[in-house]
Amino acid sequence: MGKDLPRLWKAPTTTAKDRKRRLRLFLKDITIARAEKVVRVQLRWQGGATEELLVPLRPKSSDRWRHTPDLVHRIRTLARDLSDEQLGQQLNQEGMKTNKGNALTLSGIRWIRHTHAIPAATLKHADELTVPEVAAHFGVSSHVVYYWIERHHLRARKPTSHSGAPWFLTIDPDTEPRLQQWVLQSSRMAKVPPSPRSIEGEAL
């Protein structure tokens, strides 16, 4: 029977119930111990022989789809100088993929940064102002500042081509008095009174 076991086991007429019955004839007992990533199966046969099998555990879904350390490290390095959009473009050019083998998207980059606590790059230069800061500086609405940007009255740049990316503005020494004079003389330009905090800062 031992010689014929492989043939009997694989025979199309052998049912799962038959296989279990045959195992009970040959096996005296089975001991199962679970380790970190494997199951250790110790078999003791009827004749006294023993055998040990290591069966890998199926990885958890979170482990199976976890991003590789190389990808996370690369994002951490590039994120010091590149925006999320630029990060995606650079990594896709390098041929790097997600844990599922897909190209990296903007939302995917942001999720990896969030998951691994990778800070975004500081894209605003020290001499630059945001739209609200320029509006407060001249006492006008943000709409006026956007009007100036569209007509190139201010040096403005966007660090990325993403539609929601902020504008960073620079006020040149020649631009400052010209725009101030424009604000004073215009009767149609929307004016915004300075905030109490701004007045207090000027008084100091």
C-alpha cells in the first residue's frame, strides 16, 4: 500500500474523504506550532519516523501591498526639493512603481508622504509673498492681486503646474511705488482696510 500510495492519492477516483482516511492510517499524530511568518508542522508516522514541514503563512493584506523601503526612501530624499507633482514625474521617469505595479499618481505620492510622515518641500522663497500677503500689503482684495498677476504687473511664479498650486510673488523696488500710486489713484479698485493687527504692527 505504501508503494501504491502516490498512485492512489492522485487517482481521479480517490475522493478527499478517502485521502483523509489513508492519512489516518499512516500518521500517528500531528503537532502544529505557529511562528512569525510560518507554520511549523511536525508529523509522527505510525512506524515512529518523524518529519517537520514549514508552511509559509499568507501575508496580511497590509503587508502584501506595503510600499518598498526603496520607494519610500527615494520619496523622502526627493521631497526635500520637489513638489508632489514633480515627485510623481521624476519617479515615473525612473521607472519606479507602486506596490501593485502601477505608475505613481499625485494622490498616491501624497498618501505615501502622509503614511510615512514625510514633510512636503518648502517651495516658497524667503523673499516671496503669497497672494493674501500682497493683498494685505497694498490694502486691496485678492481679486486685484490676481488681476496684477494676469497682466504681469508683479513677478509671479507657480512651483508646479497643478491647478491648485499657490502663486508666489515678488515685489521689486520699482514695482512697489508704482502699485501704491495705482491703489491711491484708482476709484474703481476694491480697497480692503488694514486689519487691527497690521495697524498695531505699524504703530510699533
